[in-house]
Amino acid sequence: MLTIIKGTIVSAPALGRLDATPNGYLVAENGVIQGVFPTLPERYAGAPVEDWGDDLVLQSFADLHLHGAQYPMLGTGMDLPLLDWLNAYAFPTEARFADPDYARAIYRRLARELIENGTTRVCMFSSLHTDATLILMEELEKAGVTGYVGKVNMDRNAAPGVLEETTEDSERATLRWLEASRDLRLVKPMLTPRFTPSCTDGLMAFLGRLAAERDLPVQSHLSENDREIEWVRQLHPDCSQYWETYAKFGLWNGRTVMAHCVWSDERERAAMKEAGVTAVHCPDSNVNVCSGTAPVRAMLDEGLKVALGSDIAGGDHLSMFDVTASAIRASKVRRMTDPARPAFLTVPEGWYLATSAGAAFFGEAPGFAAGNPLHAIVLSDDELPQPHPLTPQERLERAVYLRQKGAVRAVWSAGRKVFSAEG
Amino acid sequence: MLTIIKGTIVSAPALGRLDATPNGYLVAENGVIQGVFPTLPERYAGAPVEDWGDDLVLQSFADLHLHGAQYPMLGTGMDLPLLDWLNAYAFPTEARFADPDYARAIYRRLARELIENGTTRVCMFSSLHTDATLILMEELEKAGVTGYVGKVNMDRNAAPGVLEETTEDSERATLRWLEASRDLRLVKPMLTPRFTPSCTDGLMAFLGRLAAERDLPVQSHLSENDREIEWVRQLHPDCSQYWETYAKFGLWNGRTVMAHCVWSDERERAAMKEAGVTAVHCPDSNVNVCSGTAPVRAMLDEGLKVALGSDIAGGDHLSMFDVTASAIRASKVRRMTDPARPAFLTVPEGWYLATSAGAAFFGEAPGFAAGNPLHAIVLSDDELPQPHPLTPQERLERAVYLRQKGAVRAVWSAGRKVFSAEG
């Protein structure tokens, strides 16, 4: 099976670099990218070409941190800092997912919206509900979103009567969820201790063993907010830093994704680098709940793996175009407020973080590298003013800044075309 | 002539307060608001009612600082600090407006986009070109945008061969522009020295005299960026602060609008308060070109007049929904980085700044006060997920955060209906 997409092809093969091939051809065989070609190679002559004219053909996004069960509150409840925000808004919202019908309706819409916004890979938190988590995974798979989803584990400091589980419940539910999600092909389970304050030592140890035994990836939160960090310190006086509360239970390795890392200092960052942990920068949420701005430039300079997350609904933007712009803005705030005056993120850097860097967690090489599964979007900017000719790079910059509903015209995910604006 | 609009009416009658009247009636006679009523008063019985069901009926926006001539570069050129950005991007873009046909096409689109986004009052910079400025004013008036536009004066430190005028040219052009714009009804001229570094003392003195003789309002930039402030200090060693370079030429009074004021300290702010100058906070632009975050909370506490500006194209959002969210975000950054830990802006406060506070410059009382000209929009949020019932205030918060193309369904400006999504 051959897929040939023609258009202005732009990709991020390295941090800070954008390759552009106007009137180029992106070719995939059986869903696997063969390459980008300025002219169609002889061997494909006569094959059907999907011609998108001057539209941009881009890598699709990887959103490495978002809470599916907070989607219903998107764009509301922005007036509290993290811990109060959790109790006042996030927990009650997640509690609604005890109802499978509610979950089905909400998650179907979320899955569709992800695809329509060009996001085809995720690491996502569900809620603590096993059934709703399975429904989320089904709906994502059906829509064409690939990646990992986690049933949330939280057996302490939860919301009594609203959202809570015992250690035993949590363990049993986790095993049932792993069993029941076995047959899914594109969406796989990821162990998800909510964050250290939400999980007893017993539960953390259980999850660590499970991760090792079944070779499962792990996602959680790290060093987001000062009060949270202080709380972790009180809960684990034996650990000198937050990351150690994960590491000591075997939840800290190359398959671990840690959201935020706003306050991760040099030592914590070194621990991330050494273990191969991926830091997920969530710029919108970090500002909305007043956590801070993460030291992204330092992380990049030090060679850490860094990707981006929308972190809805602490974040208010599901579109990774917006999240990319927000990451650039956050880096400018960091530049203006950090005495070290770190360089801000350029658009090519932001774009790399939103696409290639996230895709790396799923084993892909950066850009439209041969051998990658085909993940791509077609982006039209016809409806924007066209006062003078722009380079492909300038068009990409504009697409990042100017959110355009409906501009994503087609989406391929894991080799398959999953969306086309024509229907 | 009677206008009766029915819907969920929300307005900002005071800083931090939102009044909501579900199933209410907003009534205007001959374009002048009579009031908001929970039930239709007897005297209007039988009059035709425009029924928008559950849609929100809101005040329209006032955008108190934007550059019409930078609209073509919206969303591009975000990689340089202010002064370099001016030379590399803004000046060459503005230079294109020497061509009246180009100006006509661009400004027509801009005017339409302002209305479609619910902005009905502006204080806007044009470029230095007289003809293009007149075209801009015509197109705004035709579309239904009201307010002030300024031909930009800039007789020094401009872009040689690209964008420059002599003092004499500038003065002559200004007089011609004032003469030619006489017959416009809704869009009036506003004197616009670009900023102190762009204007010789002679030109500033000329503009000050003109402002006094013809009772004209004035707009310019103030204390946006550290290098700019240092430059002003060198140019005017006699002035101890930036604002004095305007004040000494008679360009500093209750009809003056000053954009940015990022670095205005207590003394400069006191001078604004005393003179009744309006500070225009432009949060997007201040981050995009790395200027800083303005001390908005301090300004409000001190009783200054503060409104919001999109400042396109240093700002990347024309929609004031976005600008409101950006102002809230900027205030959270300020909270996180200012040792005084000022309170961030709430949504009701942000909404007030984007509507009532800006409208005050045009002589309106806050909210849908009786006696104000009718400026209003209808906002539909039907296309957003509706997982559980929201209060009118929560719906407004969500509208601020979740940009929704096409959600503005109808617009009234200066008493007249100027847009309806049905055509």
C-alpha cells in the first residue's frame, strides 16, 4: 500500500532546524515513511498522488501530557493555585467519569478534537475509573490517536466521597485494566501514579514492581509547584528531592514521562538525564495555575529529553499549535525574569519540541525520517491574509501563532489516513 | 427606532463585577441604551424583539492600541526585541502602505475582522502615509468600527529610503489629513507621534500646539522596553523620566493614551494619574518582543485609567477574547515574578478592562449603562462541549479562554447593527 502526499513539506529533523521541500513528495509504503523527495522517484511513477497544492504538509503533534478526564472543564476554573485547584475543580470533574455513558460521550468528542487539531500521539491521564479508562482508550484508537493512556492511581489525599480508592482497590483495578486493554493495538497502558502525594508507599511499590515485570511505561507529575514540593518533602523525609520518591520505587527510567519539572534544579535535572526520563513542558498550565516557568533552555543545553504537553485542563489549549506558541512565550518570560537570561525558544525549536521530540518517546527518529510510521497533517493557510509571499518557514511561524479552526485539512496516524476535511 | 435584544445578558459595571441577566432584554432607543431588564417593560410591549435564546449578549470590545499597518505581518517576526524588531519587520511592512490599492485591500479586511471579532472601538496607529490613513478611516467607518486613528508622525530615526518623512513633510501631511478626515462621523483623527525617539522636538512642539488648538486626542508609546527608555534618556537629558518628553510639549493630558507602560515606576504612574492619561496594557506584544510584564495591579490600585490593547502586530491576537486571557496570564506571570506578589487579574477584572475601561475613553459609563451608545455582541457557545450546566459567569470565562472562530453571531456598534452571522 502506497501513500504519496504532495505539498510544501516542512519537517524538524533536528532541534532548531526546519527542512522545507516546496512541491515535494512525502512517500510511505505500508504506512512506513520512505522519504521526502523534491521530485517523485522513478519507482513510484504512475502511483496515485494526493496533491495538496501549496498547502503545508507537516509532522503531526505528540502531546505528552494531558488529562482526558479534565476535558469537560476546559477553559474554566483558572483562579486557584495547583493544590486548591485540584480540590475545587479537577477532582469533582474527574469524579463524573464514574458514569460510563458520560465517559463515552466526552471521550468520543475529545478523541475527535485531538485528531482535528493534528495530534496523533499522546501520553494521557484518564481518571481513577477503570471502565472509563478503557472507554477512553477505545475512543482514541477508533479516532486514530495512538500512544499511552493511564488509569490514575490515587489511594491517599484524594477527595473523600468524590474521588478515592483504597490501595487494594487501586491495585486490583490496575490489574483488571491491564488485562482488559490487552487487545488494543494503537493505544497502550501506561502506569500512572497521580503524583507522590496521592499514592501510598505500598501502592508506589506495587506499581514499580508491575512496571518492571511487564515492561510498562510510567507517567506522573514532578516539581510543578512550591507547595506541592514542600508537601512531598514532608511525606518523604528520607528523600532529598522529589524525583527520588519515584526512583526509590522503580518508577524512574527511560520509559518514564514526568510532567512540568518547573522547579527541577541542576541535580534533579541530572537525575533525569542519567535515567533517560522525558520532561514534559506544559507552558499554559504552568502559568494558569501560577506554578512558574520551567527551565527549558537549561534542560535542552544539558541534553535532557524535553517534549511538550497541553496539560488540559490546567492548560486551556488542546491545539498544539497554541501550545507551541505558549512554550515560546514562556521561554521569553523565562528570559526576562531569569538572571541567567537564557535564550528564548525559536519557532523551529518550539516546533521540534511539539513534534519530533515527543515522537522520540514512541521510538521515532526526528522529522519525516525513513522508517518512521506515517504521522502527518496537511495544513491550509488559504484563509489568512496573503499580503506578500512568505517562505515555508514563515508560513509555519504564522500557523503556530494564528490559531485557525478548520485549517488542518487531513491527518495520517500510524500509517493510516484518519481525517480529511472533505469528510 | 427601537432595538430589543434578548439573551443571557452579561456586563461589567465595575472592576471585578459581572452582572448577569438570563433571559434578559437589552433595550436601545435611537441607538442609545435604555437599560437591561429581566422582563420587558410595559412600554415596549408589542415591539419586535431580537431573540438570541440562551446566547450571551455582551459588551463589545474596545482595543485601545493597535497598528493597522502591521496587520500584514500578524503572527510573524517574533524573534527580535523591540528596537531591532521595528527595523527588521515593522518599518518595512508599514512602508508598503505607500500604495493606496494595497492599503485599501488590507484595511478592508482588517476592518471586517475587527467587527467579526467583536471590536467596535479602537485607538489605532496607521502608518506615516496620509492617503493610506484616510483609507483606513474610511474602511473602519464603513465596517462599523468607531474611535480614533492616527497618521503616524516620525521625522527622525526612521528607516531611510523605506519609511521616512521630514519635519516639514510631517507637519504638512498632518494638516492635510486633519482637513481630509473632517467629514467622517465615527472615526476621528488622533495625533500620533510614533514615540519620542521618532520625533524631533520641533515636530513634538507642533503636535502639542495642534492638540491644544483643535482639542485633539493623542496616542503614543511609553516605557515599553529598557533599551528604548535608555535611548529616550540620551535624547532628552533634560527630562528625568520618559513621560516628561511628552508632557513638556503639551502631549500629556486626559485625552492622551499611552501604550505599554511596562516600566512605569511609581513616579511616572503618579504623573499619569494626575494628568488623567490612559495606560494601555498590551500583554501579548510585551511578551512577544521581550519587553516585560506591566504592573497592572499597581496601576489599578493607584486609581489609574487602564485599558487593553491587542497591539497587533507585536501582539499576535486581534481577538480581544484572546487579549483578555493574555492579560490574565501576564498578571499571573507578574504575580510569580514580582516580589510584591500582586494579585492576578480575575476574569471579571480582565473583562472589565477589555470592555468598560476602554469604552470610558470614549465617554461611556461602565457596563450597559443607560445613556451609552449601543455597543454589543451576541456570543454563541453552542459548539463547545456542554457536559454540565455553567453559570453565565463561567460561560464568559470559557469564552475568554477558548477562542472560537465564528462564535460572535451579531455586533452592534454606535447604535447600529453592523454584523450578523446570518449575513
